[in-house]
Amino acid sequence: MVAAFGTAPDTEYSFIPTRTVVESLAVAPPEQTADADAVFWREERFGRGDTASDLLTRLGVNGEDTRAFLRQARLDTSLRLLRPGTTVQARTKDDGSLLTLRYITDKGQLVGFDKQDTGFKAFEQQLSLAPRQQMKSGEIRSSLFAAADAAGLSDNVAIQLADIFSGDIDFHRDLRRGDKFTVIYEMYYHQGRAIKSGRVLAAEFTNQGKDYRAIWYQDADGKGGYYTPDGKSLHKAFLRSPLEFSRISSGFAMRFHPILHKWREHKGVDYAAPVGTHVKATADGTVEFAGQERGYGNIIILDHRGGFSTRYAHLSSITSGLHRGSRVSQGDVIGHVGQTGWATGPHLHYEFRYHDQVHNPLTVALPEALPIPAQKLADFSRVSTPLATDLNLLKNTNLALIE
């Protein structure tokens, strides 16, 4: 049975009697209780450019306790863990006396200070975090980081995306306006509050109309990596670039040398980046040389299997402990961008060699890693199928963009 009610157009209501009733209601005022011991919890976000004093003022802490807290906090390292964007809670009395200050770090630690007779005592506690899957998508308008911010993703997830697809996409020069990405990742929570982002579990990146997909798979032995949906490894024997984000200031070609003032072949690629930027090993290898070499300045030469070698020059510093014979893994930080040797500005000079013959690292065909073994394909399918289904669902969902 279905019942429906409606009103016909032009229906007359004038025959229905109406009456206006005005009645005064007595409202008893709330009881005012003076309680000097009343305590309050307040919450504020530590902003970029904030000082600890600014934060305490917004939290309602009085001037006397603010000064006392800052005097003691200077002697304690706990406050150095406070980062922009962190939510800080303060327990105070009605007069602004500070009783407790606490916040949760991006490592899942509860850090804080309790007021005691002798002053403020610092405390730290490791919290239990519960992982949940999150799904987000975004579109490149200007940069990967800007798109990640717009989608509500952390820098950690954006960097993982760049690392995952770095063998197929050069994020220095290949990104285009309109490129899109979809990502499924772990987010860790404590009592319903998001604390930190974790590993990317699956992702799709559409670059210049071509789709690239990645699925995280870890076998029973604990060995994990990213693979295409059909089981091919996305891990390349070499990364395309030793820097996460920068711009190419000089390519692999003939050029007019800025110091020697003559035309000569540039046997590498120069990446302009601020001094101190991390330089990563593009492949597993062994340190052949780490030190100073004439025009190269501070340089690291890595020897890789199969006749391959790479060079990283003009470094401001070399990672402590690296010396001839040291073994490094792909992605390890081996040094930092600098301006040593024959360099007119801070940049990294990167060379890629095969049997000591120089090749353009931006265009050379990079060796592939091994795919999923046949005996593990069934287990891989069990993991990858639901993640691929979620990627399809997100890709086929039209999301409204607010500009």
C-alpha cells in the first residue's frame, strides 16, 4: 500500500479559524558558582611562523606561567618535536594557570609537560595507533605538492608517489597540467584523531594521457615492493633522478662552459637545487671513490653490477661513514647538494656510465627488476584484486572541483 498527500492548486484556506496566543514564560537564571579550582581544556593548532609564546597566549595561559614554562622548556628537548600543523592541548585554571600542555607527534608519541611543585616536568608516551585505509584523488594544476595539498594528502604520501613512479615518470620535466592521480594509503589514528600517514598501498598516475598503476605486495618472507596489476616490478635497477624534486639547469649536450669559457661536451645532467638537498643513490652499489676531485669538487662514484657506474659531483658534504668499499642501497642518502669545484651555483652534477662510456641518464633504457615469481602469483592476486577494484571505483567517480 502506498499513501500520498497533496494540495491542489488554488485551494482556499480562509475558512480555517486561527488564533494568536502570546504567553510569558518565566526563565530562571543559571546559578553562578564561583569555583577557583575549575579547570578547562583548550585546543589550538601550532601554525607556521608561530612561537611558543604565541601558542600559549591563544591557549589562555597567563603571562606568569608562560614565562615560567618558556624558561624551563629551553632546557628540555621535548618542545623541539613540535611541528607546524600540530594540534596542542592545554589544561588551565580559570585564572590562566597552566597545569598541563600536551601534543602528539607525527611519530605517534604523546609529548607534554605537567606542572609540579618544582616546575614543569616533561613526559613522553608511545601511543598505540590503529591503521585505516584512505582513498584520495587529485589533479595537477601546478605541481605535485600543490595537488597533494588540495586533495588533503601529506607531503609523505606525495613523496611516495614520486618514488613509486620515478622509473616511468620524470617528475622534473614530464608533469603536465591536467595529469591525475588516485591513491590508496594507510592513515594511522589514535582515539579517532588522524596522527600520521603510512605506506601507499595502491596508486594510479595518469601522465600525458598514459596510465601507470602500482600495487604494494609483501610476501610471506617479508620482502615487499610495488608491482603492476599483472605482477611486473616497478622497481628499476636505476632511478631516473638522484633528487626528489628540482629543475634541470643543464642537460646532456654540448654547452658553453661557464668557467672555462669554451664549448665542450657536458657529460651529465645538472640539477639545480638548494644547498643541503638530499642526494640519493640511484641504484644499489659499492662506493668506488668518496672525496675531492679537481673540477668535480666533493664527489661520490658508485660502482654497480654489470659494468654500470654513477657519479654525484659538487656536493656540499658526503654522508658520514661513506668510504671506498661501503655498500649503499637504492634511495640511500649519500650526500647533499653544494657548490664545490667548478660550479657557478648550487647544483648536482650527475653522470651515468656503462663500461665507462657516458650515457644520457634521462633517455637511457634502464634495466628491469624481476617480476612476481609464478608460485606467488595467486597470493599476489588475492592482495591486488580488491585494491585494483578500489582504484577503478575512484577513477570512475566524478568529483566536483572548487577553484
